[in-house]
Amino acid sequence: MNIFKWSNYFVTGQSRIDDQHKQLVNLLNTFGAYISENKNLESLKGDVKLGKILQELKEYTAYHFREEEVFMANFSVDSRHFTSHMYKHQYFITEINFFIEKDNIEYIDLIELFDFLISWLTTHILGVDMLMIKQYEYIQKGHTPEEAYEKVYNEDCNRSDVLITALKKMVNLLLAKNRKLSILNTELQKKVDQYES
Ligand SMILES: [Fe+2]
């Protein structure tokens, strides 16, 4: 079982955002620890404590995303970044909602869910959140939002950024495939249950 280790690579330098990211990591690890303590994952289906852990994770994530969006609006980030960043937040919220919906939680693989949450958050912080912070820093130095956007997405596109972008694309492709499979699996399992009852 992987545990999400906080790393200095995640530090954006904005203490409010860093504290919230740390709290997200803590909540994720609470979830990870709970499912690894309970070796028989089947026994967790319908578990009240698990439901509470996931609900807290969902609510805190939504709160943190709103905070980031207010932060971006306050420093007038370029609208191209704002739109795509918001879209990524909405995508994640939709995924979490799907996973923890009462009807679906019965059928999902909890370890897969944990791995999904970790990989998504890692690539999100290292990718789009860092790009947001770099733009904030350029704007603080006197650049316009457009200039900051162009600098961050073009001139500053170094090797690690390219790598993260490629990795994110790969993760997103895998997630889209998994999501489709997960929906199919859930629907199939529900039909089997209905048939058997
Ligand atoms: Fe974000």
C-alpha cells in the first residue's frame, strides 16, 4: 500500500495553499491507512467510518479548489489558465462524486481509488498548480497576465515541465479508460445483483 509522502517538490511558496495541500495529503493518508488496516476490503462495503472519511475528503477538496480559484481571480491570472484550471478541478470533483456515490461505493476497488487520488493530486500540484504560482510571481514582478501566461507556457517550458505534461496526458488517458471500465463494471454488477435477487 502506497502512502502519500509529502515532499518539498510540492511546496509552492504560498503558505495558505501549501497548508491546504498538506491537509489534503493528510486526509488521503487517513483514507489509505483505514483501508490498509482493514485487510478484508469486502467488509468495508457500506462502512460508516469509510463514508465519513471520503465525505470529509470530498468537502475539503471542494473548499480547497474554491480557495485556489479565488486566489487566481484575485491576481487576475490569464483567462486561458483560469478556464483550464477550473475545468481540471471540476473533473476531479465529478470523479470523486462518482466514486463515493452511495450506489457505486459498493462496487469500486478502494485501492484503485486511493491510487487514483494520489496520482491525480501529485500531477495536479506539480503541474497546473505550479504553473499558476509561476504566473502569480511574474505578475508580482510587473508582467501582465498575458505575458505571464506566455512566459510560463512557452519560454519557461523546460525539460521537467515537458515531462510532467506528458505524464499528465498519460495519466488522464488511463483515468478516462479506467473510468469507462469502472462505469461498465458497476452497471454490470448492479444488473447481476438485480438478477440474483
Ligand atoms: Fe489546482
